[in-house]
Amino acid sequence: MSPTEPSAATEMEPPRPLVSAEDIDSCSFAFWYPLLRRWTFKSVILHPIPQELLIYLRQDGLVLPSSNEVDDESDNSESSTDESDAEIASPPPDLTECTKELQRCIDELGGAVFPKLNWSAPTDAVWITATNTLKCTTPEDIFLLLKGSDRVHEDLNHPYREVTSTSGGAPALRDQPLKDTQTQLVLRQWANLNPSLEFRCFIQNKQIKAITQIDLNYFAFLVTDEPTIRKAILAFYRDQVRPVFPRDNYVMDVYVRSDYGKVYVVDFNPLSEATDTILLTWDVVLQPLPPEVSPTITLFPEHTDSIRFSSTRYSQNRFPVDLNATNFQSSLEKFFDSQR
């Protein structure tokens, strides 16, 4: 989820369903995982989140937790540091016990995981990792991703920012932070998924209205196999998801196994403007669809601007905007210096 205020629908666009706090709660991992455990990837939920880790995530600055061993010589060498800076900076909490618990979970899940909080994975922080992925093999990898993610920060501080319903005091929830007792740390077993087989499904009134390919690259085999993939997704939703997931309107990400013999749930999101429609527009997502008509899968087109669209997973999140701006300014300065 990303902090986007809902906009009014245009005259040509169907009205969007209102989003309630219950809609958002149902998309929380700890809510839907027990319902669909057989149809998703093995995971461990730390709930409530260790208090020391929560304090660390709420602190300002991107500083990794210090080890138990203190380098006194290094501290002495920094004695000239501005005292006001030292007073402002808060030392990270002791995460020794949390580190042990995270390592135990990593080992339980096969040695590699990817983390997320109640709703969001830190996809916007992959730029800071050595592998440019969410793959974590140590607790330090997890700390780095969570601490560097604005998405995680938004989950902690504005979890109900997407609420558009006005009933039951819902508007007041938009500015409320997540309670400590509600905060979950989820570690999901790492799997090398084929990005071409991930799809986003838009459900309204318990009917799949639209499906889109998630990866922004063209794959020729998808054009041929689209009917088979679509049939597998629709059957999976009808038989496994719709009977147990209680909301009427939501977005579901799925992964289809390469032999098309099984479909897995990856995640749920509210049916709100903050959820990316990928290759679709909202007027397509919300257009009336007769119950007897099944939607086709919108695929990435073959003939398009490859420089603009062709990309690897999470490439749009590899670097923060201000870092790109700094590099751009530095390049300009070097250029002008070379012309003197």
C-alpha cells in the first residue's frame, strides 16, 4: 500500500467501492494466511513483533544495530564530532535476542526468507541490498530492508490511510498509527519464482473483473497459454479463495506453477486507488462484466518501447529519488567542469 489520497471518479468511470477498515484488516497477512495456508508459501509470523525491533524501526536514521563488542578506540577517534549531533542521535536498541529469534526462523524456513510487515514488503528498499532482491539469509539483511523502507514506515504510522468509508468513525483511523500489539513481522520462505507467471486479479462483488500480468516484460509463451492460465486462476478463485475470504471487493496476487497445475496466493490488497493496476486502468477494472463472461488476462504487448518498459523486478525501486537527483547534479557539474 502506498499513501495516495482517493480521487473522485470521472463521469465516464464507474464509482469505486468504498474501502473500510475491515477491508484493510482482511488483507493483513495474519488474517488470510490461516485461511489459505495450503495455497501459499510457508511463512512464520512474529506477533506481536519484538518490542526492541519495533523501537528500532521507529527510530530516525538508517543505522544498523551495533554488536555487543564496543570498539573504544573508534569511539575515542570520533571525539571531535559535534556534541549536538551526538545528543540528537539515539543509539539503536540491543537486538541480540531478536537476532537469535530471526536466525531460528530463517533456519526453519530453509535458510532464506523475505520479510514484510502486516501488509507491505520493503520492495522500495532493494536498492540498498547487495543482491537487489528481497532475499535475506541473515537477520542483518532483514534489519537493513525493514529500516530502509518507506512502505514499512507507512504500515507502522498510517495503516488505514486508504479508508474511504465514512461509517463507524472510519475517517479518524486514517491518521492513527498501528498499535504495537497489532504489529506483525512476517518471514516468508524464499522461492525463485518465474516473474512471468505472477498475475494480479481484481475482485468486485466476489467476481474476478480483470486480470493483469505483473511483470513488465513481453513473454511470447503467455499469448499461446493465456486460456489455460486463465482457466487455472478462475478455478482456483472459485474453489479455494471465494468460499473462505470474507470480503466482497479486493485485489489478489497469484503465482501459477510452470506446469499450470497449481496456483498459489502471493498477497491481498484493498480494491483502492493506492493499489497499482499495472497494465490496466480503473475504468477497465470497474466496468460491468456479466457473470457468465470471464475476463481475459491483459498481457504486456510485444511491440512497445523496450527502453522505457523492459525492466527487472523492483528496478523502479532500486534507488531513492534524492540519490538519483544527487547523481544527476554531480554529472552536470562534471560536464561543465570538463568544458572549462
